[in-house]
Amino acid sequence: MDTLQDKNLMDIYGKLKPAKSILKHKKCIVYYFSASWCTPCKALLPKIKKVYEESCKRRLGLEVIYVSLDTDPEIMLKYYKEKHGNWYAIPFGDNTIDELRLKYGVTHIPYITVVKHDGTIISRNGRKEIDELGINVLVTWLD
């Protein structure tokens, strides 16, 4: 959470909330790097939703953070509101997007990095793990 310590996250209604309070009791954070124009991202999104919904149902302490690589704020917000789950996003244009891309070596999308609350990397292969394990990926990430 160190990268998000003093940052705000945006909910699907466009409201900003302090990341510190949102992530306070979370065990792990799933950074989902994506964009509205990315076809493989659209195929992955329902799988991420299932993982997130199962985590919420079981109260496992997982939070998804959408990191958009869109170039238009209106398109990003529309896609986020209409297609994503009830998780948070890095606000459009925030320098945290580039910080996270550099920190986790993101060179393509979709890309998923999973970290513990303290920032320790659990996985840099989240996409592959979700494809292979489905909701059972929760055991891997939260074990």
C-alpha cells in the first residue's frame, strides 16, 4: 500500500476516497491494468468480477484497483462504470498510474499484479492464474 499511502481512489460514481481508509483492513490488493479499447481485457473482466465477488462474499480482504491506460477521461469513466465491478480505480491522469506501471514493469495489458497490504508482491502473473484457476486463485493469493 506504500504507493497509495497518501493517494485517493475513485469509486464507480467518480467520488474520491482516501486509499488509506479503503485498504485499511485488506489483506491483498489486485492491481488490474487495462483499458476500454483492449479486447483481451474485455474477455478477462468477467473472470476478475467472479473472483472479486467471491472474495467479498467470503469477506477475504481482497481489493481490486483498476489502473486504466485509456487516453480519454470520459471513455475511461464510462467503461469503468458500465463494465467493471464495484471496486476502486486510480483517478484518470493521476501520476500514480505511471508509478505503478514502472514499479511492476507493466509492458502490456491486461496485466495483473497482486500484492500484500504491505506491498510485498504475491504474483506478477495474475492474468494467467485467473485464467487457469478461476475463483480458486483466491487460495493462492490469500494463503
